[in-house]
Amino acid sequence: DFRFNLALALYKGGRVLESGAELQKVVAAKPDHRSARLLLGDVLLRQGRFQDVIDLLAPWEEEFGTDRGFAYVLGSAFIATM
């Protein structure tokens, strides 16, 4: 929880690259941490790493269901790769 809160503070403070590094650690330690996974997807999207977003989020589509944030991040990555 501490590492996720740190990543969230960095993200909100505009230090997106640093937050991404922390979020990767959170997702590695707790793959089912939905908020960390989605926020990491957004960080990767902002970096233009579209295939990484797809690889990170697509396998979790059923888990996220109708989450609009998830749909936006994953959908934006799919559109960008077309």
C-alpha cells in the first residue's frame, strides 16, 4: 500500500515517469491490484508505449468489466496501434 500511495502522489505531482517505476513494482508484487494496473496503463499510454499498454491490460478485460477508465486506456492504445 505504501508503494502504491507513493506512486499515486508522484503521478498527481506530475512526476509520471517516476510514478511508472513505482507502479511497475506494485504490479509485479500484486498483479491483481486493479488501481495500480490501470494507472500504470495510463502512464505507459502517456509515454506512447501502446503495445505495452495492450500487453498489460488486455488479459484483464474480464476482470475490469465495464470500467470506463479501463476502456479508455486500453481502447486508446488499440486505436494508436492501428
